[in-house]
Amino acid sequence: MPRPTLRSSVALASLALLTATGVAAHATGSLDATERPGHRAGHGGGHDGQLAGAFRSVDRSSVWSEVERLELDFPTFHTEGLVVTEDRLFLSSVEVVVPPVKYPSPVGGHDRTPGAGVGHLFVMDREGNLERDIVLGEGDMYHPGGISTDGKSIWVPVAEYRPDSASIVYRVDPETLEVTEQFRVPDHIGGVVRDATSGRLVGNTWGSREFQEWDLRGRQRDAWSNPSHFVDYQDCQYADSARMICAGITNLPQRPGAGGPGASYELGGLALIDLRTHEVLHEVPFQRWSTAGHVMTRNPVKLSVEGGRLTLRAAPDDGDEANGTEVYTFTMPLP
């Protein structure tokens, strides 16, 4: 495996790592008592932790500086979600072998064929060297979505590549890379986050038009419509307390004469969501562009607070585009 190159505008901190998992077990998993986060009584809104509070300082005039760009020198296909740990990077991706095709009219409750493909969870060291390619999914469920970590496990949904379908939610050990099937959902789940205040998992459906909440056995405990139509969320993460930050994209049509028939414009954005009240607390556009011309929040995005700065990492480009997949790091100073 050739070694990836590191291109950096400013050699600040190195990228933290993403961890991924191995071949999935088919038995429903559960967490030991020592892994369960504390439960918070009541259902009122939480309070901003460090990350949520820092994100509220972002607005349309915020100045983001690109400080690092990591080129991945292995086939990455269509990237989906990102997790960063102390010593690894985890990147979920879908390899589409046969693209889904829209039916003239719905068939069996579906608007398109399932297509065919392979779901990947790439595990890399901190310099982007591939350590393991973990294949996830089963049958028509080959599309990994946005991924997240609760500090002890990495949560990965793998769905059919069509709405109103089916998904498997996996739990991956970031150290051993052991994979456990946690439960199955009779819907397309495009991303999942664990709420540390309740211990439950929250996932978004196709286009993030609905959120669902389950206990760790997969029993649905809540569901609500997304109150925002700004962007479709692609990758989310937990932010204390009872908050999550989601990043996404909307493809908007260009005006006549700008780009030709069918041309579209990628609008990127991020949102802070209260997991108890379901309100969108803060949302902003993010209009920085990749080598291939994609908005940065197209798919994998993760935020962190590091050294008095808000840091955003993103990997918007597919493996077969321009320079392939690059992991970008942007920072902005905090007030």
C-alpha cells in the first residue's frame, strides 16, 4: 500500500484518527453497565457544553482558515461519515457496483431498485495510512451513512440505498475493531448519534426528513419530523449536553443560463439540535469548496474544540474525483 502524502498550508496539529470495525456479528448486541452513560431525568432542553457553545459563535461572517489537507492514497469510493480518535481515523464509504434505478411507479413500496454495492469502514492511522478495510452490510443493505462515537464505541448505520427501506446499526470497538450488530430498523437510516444523557441512539431517515430514537435493543422510543428544510443532514455528532451537531447539503437548481440545463448549486450548512426539545438551536451555511468543487459539508464532517479554536474536518470528494479523497482541516478562533 503506497504511503499517502500530506499537503498542509500550515503544519498545525495532525489529524486525529477515525476508527472502524471488522466483519459484523449477527447477534443483537448490548452494552455492559460500565459502558452506559449517566441518564438525565426529565425531558427539558440541555445546556451547552464546550463544543455546542463554541458552535453558537459561528455565523455567516466567521473566517475559517484551511490549515491542513491529507490526501488518501487508496480507493475510497463515495465517502459518507467520519470519526476522529486519538490515534485513528474512521471513514465510512459506499462502493456502488450497480446504481439504483427509479421505477416508473412504486414497486413493493419502493420508488427505485435496490442496486448493489459494498459498504466500507476504512481504518487509518493518523497520517492516513490504511490499516484495515472493514466490509459492513448484508444483501441490499450496503450503504453506510454518517457515523459517530460516544467515546467507547463507534456507531455505524448501513442501509439500503433507497428511502423507506431497511438498515442495520452496528457498534464497533475503536481499539479491537470488533464489530457487533446492535439492531435492525425497518427504514433507511442515514446517520446515528448516541445521546449521552439518555443512553439512547438517534438516527435520521432518508434526506433527514425525520429523526427516530431507540433504546439499545432497537425499540423505538420516539420519532419527530425535522423542523428545518435548510439542508439534508449527512453526518452528525454528539455535543454536550443533549445536543447534536449535524452537517449537510442541499442541491439547488441554478438560474437559467448559469451552467446549462440541469445545473445545480451545492448549499452547505451545519445545525445544532436539541435532542430533548427537538428544536434547531443554531444553524449556519458553510461555503468552502474542495478540489473537485464540492461544498465541504457534502458528507463526512466532524467538529472539535482544540487550543482555543473551533476545528472542522471534512472529506467531501469521492475517490475517483480530481485528487481523490482529501481530508481537510479548517479552524476559526473562538471569542
